[in-house]
Amino acid sequence: MNMEAQNKQIEPTKSELEILQVLWELGPSTVRTVNDELLKQKDVNYTTTLKLMQIMADKSILKRDESQMKHIYSVVEEEQKTKAHLLDKFVDSMYKGSAGKLVMQLLGNKKASQQELQDIKDLLKKLEE
């Protein structure tokens, strides 16, 4: 993807990200299913979830299958691609593009488990090869 296309990529709002998380976890779902899952995390109104998901479909973040009586929504772009784009934007804006500074901040602020530290060491070894 060229830089111009990347800059035009639609960035989901916080509420839209919550919906994306549900759809990434459950796969294609109805608004009711998404809303029921969101209710486990916070108080949310069905009509608000419906409106947000309609807007997300209009923005091409979601696609809507209208072939059945209950519309089924699914995510247009794969999870890793969306997360990579958002992380790149975050690192650029908060850490002046330095992934190292981000990692140092994360490890300094939060205690990583022994397993997480080992996974990080393994990843670093792979990157050095």
C-alpha cells in the first residue's frame, strides 16, 4: 500500500474499535449479537450499536450481508492489517517512529511475565537472523 492510500485509510473511533474487537472474536454477527457482547463490558443501547454499525458499513469498515432477514455484519479488513496500521500511527505520533522507545516504555511500566520475556527474546533472536 502506498503512503497516500495508507493515509486515506479510515481510522475507527474508540466505539468502532470495540465493535471490531467483538467481530474479530466472534466472526460475522448480527447487531443483536454484537450488542449483547458489548453489554458484558459496558451499558450500551441497541439502537446506538445499530447506528454505529450502519455508519461503519457506510465507511466500508464493515460489510453487511442483507440476503437474510437478519443482516449479518463482517469486518472488511483483516484484524492484523488494521492493528498494524493503528500501531504504526501511534508509534509515529507518540514515539517519533521509534518502536524501541515504545517497547522500553511498555517493559518499564508493566511487569512482563517470564513467558512473555522469553517470547520477546525469541522474537529478537529471529529478527537478528
